Amino acid sequence: MAPKCPRRPERVLLLAAAVAAVCGVAPDAVAAPARRPVLPEIRLSPATQGVPACVTPRRLTRHLLERTRDLDPRFRDIAGYYKLHGEALGIRWDYAFYQMLLETNYLSYKRDSGRQGDVGPRQNNFAGIGATGGGVPGDRFPDVSTGVLAQMQHLLAYSGERVAKPLASRTREKQDDIIELSRALRRPVRFDDLTNRWAKDRNYAASIEWVAERYRSANCTETGAPLKPAEDDVPTERQRIAGLAPAAPTRGPACEVLAASYGGSVAVLIRSMAGTTVNYTVLQVDEGLEQSQTDAFLKTHMPDGKTIARYASRETALARAFELCPAPPS
């Protein structure tokens, strides 16, 4: 009798090597250890090790595309959003990304049988938030950036910190209980503490670490340095916009267009200086919270920045930013 692929009713669980051939996992898969591993702390702090240099949005995207070749184009910039929102909230965003790969089976949203799970790709729900089994689909978010931010907020609650205005209904309804249990640990909360809490799965931490090691084995040295040439880390234009990395230089080194997001639909255009370079930043904010979110962004990232306009869409704001910061003539 052929071995059965392990499954959970509400989420997709990656497989161990023992059943890799049956379940269709790539042959470089390794079995998850039976003993729960110790994973990094959820929160970044000066006292903890940060995201290693070998983990970049560019490399994560390539790793994802190697395993999901028919990736929905909407997800091509998702790694940049993990970096953006993770750094903004102080979350270990590389492990949040690995958690997403586990929960969505590398953004295929398919079970081991090939059938779609309870959560669908159009929900922009990347960590099974609110998917409690029995066909319950869980929360839905308007776009990829918002979905990533919702996962980061949920992780923030699991770290023991209250989220002021959570995007996910599940976070709003359950964060009091989540925070109480997390604070009862009386130590910094780690990703392995999500076992049997975020998911009712005693192998949850081992599965996340299996995904992480799968990435590291192809991209990282033992010290966390990039394994392959540095040119692999050069971001594409789309990833520059998604990840708040400098866009291609315009008019020489004197002007750059940046983008950032709190997940809202309204966009504000910010002008700031970085040395002799003028930066035009398009910041997506929530309607009604434009001022508070913009002020928080400026305080953290651009203390000298000034809001110069407000737009109904990100695309309109970007168009205006590139008008103010045009490409040099060819």
C-alpha cells in the first residue's frame, strides 16, 4: 500500500523525504526532525541575530519560482513586501516568508492531492489566518501587500505585543487570548512557539525549519553569507518598487523614486533628501489614517520628509513621482 501524504484540514503541510516521491516534493527535500527545533525569535532586536545577508527579496523570489513555475504574476513582488513590512514592525521577516511557503505550499495553494485547500490564492491570505478547518476559508485581504501586513500583525500579537488596528478579523477577535498565552512564557517568543498554537500541528516548527533549510542549502554559507555571486542580489524594477529599495537612478544620482505601504488604498507622495539625492516616496495608507500613518513613517524612515500631495491610487502617485523625477534622455 502506497504511503499517504500527511495533511491538515485547514492548511497545506510540506512533506518529509520518506513520502517525497508520492507527494511530488522536489528530491532535495529532507525529513523534518521529530524533536521540535529552536527557531529564531519573532521580533528583531539589537540583542538578536538579524536576517542573514544571504536572504534577499531577489533570492527568495528565485527560490519560489524554481518550485512554483506557474506562479501567479500577482505574487512576483511578494518577497519585497515581507522585507518592507517586516522591517517596519520589527519582525524576523525571513521566517515569516518561510512560514508563508509552508502554509501555501509555495503559493500553489494546493494540497498533496493537487486539489486546492480551504484558502484560495485570491484571498491574499498567506498564513491561513482564520482558516480553522472544515472548509472555513479564513480572512480575505484586498491585495498582496495588505495580506502580508496582516500576517506580520498576527505575528506581532503572538510576540506578545498588542496591534492597535489589526487588518485581520481573526487578530481583532483573538489577540487578547494570544497575547496572554505568549506573555505567560516570560521570555521572548520564538517561531517554534507557534507549534500547536498558530496551527494544531506538533511538527509545525520542524516544518518551518525544513523550509528554511531548503532555502539556506541553495543560497547561504554556514556564516549566513550569500553562497552565489552578488549579482544575484540586484533587484528588478518591480522588486525595487515593492521592497522600498532605490529605483533605477534618474537624472543621474540626483533623484530616486521609492515606494512603501501600510496596506491602504490612499497614496501620499513624500519628498525628502538623502545627501544630495532627492527622494520621492509613494506611501500607501489607510483612508482616514493618512496623517497618523504618514507621521509614523516619516518619524521612522524620513525625519526630514514632507508630504506634497495625496492621491486616490498608488498608480497615480507613482506616475506623478516619475514626472517629478523623470528618466534621463537616451
